[in-house]
Amino acid sequence: MKKLKNIILGTAAIVLLTVTSCEKYLDINTNPNAPTSAPIPQVLTNVTVNVGFTGGSDMHRYSSLIIQQFAGQNAPGTQSREFARYQIQPTDVNNLYSSLFATQLQDIEYILKNSAGSPHYSGIAKILKAHIYSQAVDMWGDLPYTEAFKAPEINQPKLDKAEDIYKAIIALITEGTSEVKATTSALSPSGNETIFKGDRVKWEKFANTLKLRLFLRFSAKDAAFAKAQMDALIASNAPFMTSLADNFQMDFVDATASQNPIHQFENTRSDQFFPNKFFVDLLNSKSDPRRATYFTDFPFGSGTYKGATPMDAQSFAFSRMHTFLRGELKRPLVPDAQGRVPANPNNNTAYTGAAPIRMLTFAEYNFIRAEHALRYGAGAAAATPFFQAGIRASMTMAGVSAANQDTYVLANGLLNGANLDANVARIITEKYIANYGVALEPWNDWRRTGYPVLVPVDASIAAETAIPRSLFYPESEVASNPNFKQKANKLEKIFWDTRP
């Protein structure tokens, strides 16, 4: 899938120049006619497109399978089936690590080194750097930070403690926010920046909301720190997301090689991913109206939804991902005689592929605020309006009518009594449903809180003795940098994960 990253906007095409590859510093066969620099507007295009693409590729596949939103259902030994039983090997994450470090973060360093006098560019670059590093830490833990991107002086950077990186990137967000708000800038992004199209107010809202997300990670490890930092940020009157228009997401279009990467993967590797039985059963238990856009029904047209039983190759008869992740339909789907929607060329091309990759949404912001109010504020009464706003924002994204939203919220949108754990479970479970398609966050919340309650893959077939708490380091880094010490297994926890 890394090869499919050539997406979006021909004139602002992905510009991977020699300066943007961390592997080029030893290349002595230099072409004198090849460019060695690029305008920072083009490099920022490369970054934002790649950030969006990565949000719907390997990172999403690993986490959505681990957290049981999807089931890997193919013949034994195929990739999705192996990932679903927690068999994610060091070689499997090479491309993901390279995308984050050798492409996105390397390009960001180039922008930072070449944006003197243009704080609107350096500010966005710093906010993006913090976002990318937070994802990397959440998957791997300790990583190069202070010595990263210093080749050729430092070719084997040391690893910094994950918690130190978190605190450094929180400070980096503060710097980036200040720079984005600068009154003058020689250059300012516009349509070349493919997430907010140069809207610096939205970048400021995203930056502050991202801070809340990161502070909340400390809720189990250091509740006093989480409370103090969140309280202070909220009291500062800093702007946060106020509507779905503020979603941190990458929009894709109905054009060859420019479609949503989740949809692209479904087209190129059919019958790999199915809605997980746990996830579908959860929505069925609530008569959740989001099912109509999250999944196809089975039998098709029946309004009945069934998830895939993990490791059951016969589950191809059940529901499949639908318009929420694949874009609207251009023509009707055609079921087979058994009422299935087979992943054939006709049905695959019936979708536009223009669904966005959502990375941090207004719905998630409201769930963060609900949990903050519940844990550190006035309790359930103060948390409930945010809780309900998160549900409604999610349902609006999924095309649910106002009347159906009212019915659902009445049945599922109340936080009752003083039982903190039960109310946290309600919030995180609804957040889990709302973050369908958002890479890492459902897994992060499960590791932090234990919700929703999951049953691990059966021990007879699982590659780990429990649900993974992190990923192996990439083989490429372990082989080339002695500072990387491979983990014994994927049960090693990230610093903020203190749950048994």
C-alpha cells in the first residue's frame, strides 16, 4: 500500500526529492541535473497528503483488527488473518515506520529548516510533527527524538523515553500554535495544504484539541497532571473544535489512485476485512442507526446486520464495510443469490471512494470533554451534554436523521449516578463506535481504560497470550541501529498504559 501514496492533486503532486529521504545522505552518485531543494509549499503538500494516507493504511489496519472493529477473514496465512490473531511481525511494520520517519517527519524537518520568516509554515509543521510523533509513540514507545534527523553527524540516534517525547511534543504544539497565529508571514499555506486548506484558525483549534487528547492519556498514570493541564487549557479560553467543519481529516476524491486508502485496499485485496462480530453485535444491541452506513446488511436489503466470526473462513456471507468508509454509491450494489455483497469489480467500483480519512473529529473532542468533566469536573451532570454532543456529531457524520438521533440519545445518552467506572465505560464505548475508521484511538482508549471489554482471540490460534499493548520495533531499524532493542513480545506497555 505504500506504493499507492501517489494520490490527490496532480499539479501539487507528491514531491519526494533527495532532501526528503533519510536514506540519501550517503549517496555519492549524485545527478547534477536532479533538484536538491523544493519550495516549502510543495513539501507541505507532500506531508499533509501522506499524513492522511497513512491514517487509512497500515496503521488503521493493525489497530482496527486488534481492537475488533474489523475481522481478518481469508485463508490461513493471509495478511489480514495473521494480523487478526496478533501475528504482526517486525518486518510488517517496516513500511509504516518508514512512512512516518523517512517521509513525513523528514519532510517536516526540511520545512522547519527552510521556513525562516514564514511562521505560518513552521507552525503547521510543528503541530504535524507532534501529531505524527504521538502516533509513533502510541505504537512503539521509546523512539529517536532528540538525535533524530541529524545525519550524517548522527546516523544511529539514541532512543528517548516515550514520556519525555510526549512532554516535548506538547511543548512543540504550544510553539506551533503561537507561530500559526503570527500576524505576519512571508508565506502562508492555502490550497496546497490539503487538510484545512490553509485555514489557520482551524489549525489552532486542532492543536488545542490534540493537546486535550494527549493530556487525557495521562489519566491513569498521573491523574493530577492530566487534570491540571486540561483544566488550565480549558480555562485559558483557547479555541477548540466547534463543529464537524473543524474535523482533522483528509478528503479524498472519486478518481483513480486518489480515493480513500481504505477503499483502495478493499479494491486491490478483496475479502480481507469484514466488520467484526463483536462490533456489529454491540451496535445491534443498541439498534444503532449508524449501521446503515457503517455496514452493508445481510441478507442485502433486509436491514439485518451480522459480523464476521474471527478466523471463520465461512463468514464471507456476512456484512461488509459500507459508505461511511468507502464513499457514496454511484449505482446500486448487486447481491449474489445468498444475499451477500461480493467484493467483485462491479460492487467495488459502485463506491466513489471519496470518504474522508478521519484522524481527530469534533465527535472525539466532545467525548474527551465528557471524560474530563466526569473525572475532574462536576461529574455526570456536567459530562452529559458533551457525551450527547459526541454521539450526535458521530451520527451526523454517518448521515443519521435528527429524529433517529433523538431516539438513540434518549436510550443511550445518559450518564447516571456516581459510579465513575460505569460512566467511563459508557463514554468510551460510545467513543469506540464514533471512532470507527480512526486509526489507533479505539486501541489507545482500550489500553488506557479497559473499555470496551474485549475477549482476546482464542489462545489456540493467537500469536500472543493477550491483546497486544504495542507493536514490535521495525526490523529495518533493529538491524541498522544498535540502540533499538527488540521487544520480547507485543505485551510491553506504552508509558501511559498502566492498566493490568
